Amino acid sequence: MKKWWHRKKQSTRRRKKDNDRHTFIDFLADVLFWIPEVIIFPFRVLVFLIRGLGRWIGDLFDIV
């Protein structure tokens, strides 16, 4: 009985260790990391576009 129990325990440990399935907690963690990025990204793009456009216009006036 003891040998059987140890073999069963090793096989379940191996199965859990080699398992690449994602759990619900993994999904929640991914969502919690992505929500701020999705919300902030459009504003960040707008800021960089406005800054780049401002520098480009500023460089045009410096040349003239």
C-alpha cells in the first residue's frame, strides 16, 4: 500500500508540475495587468503625437 501511495503521489506531482494550463487566477492577473495598459495607451499615443508635432512645428519656425 505504501509503495502504491508513493507512486501515485509522484505521478500527480509530475502531472501538476508539467501542466501548462492556465487557471482562473492566471486569467484575472492578466486582465488586471492589461486594463490599465489599454486605458492609458491611447492617451500616451496622443501625447507623443502632440509633442512630436509641436517639435516639428517649432523646428520649422527656427529654420525660418
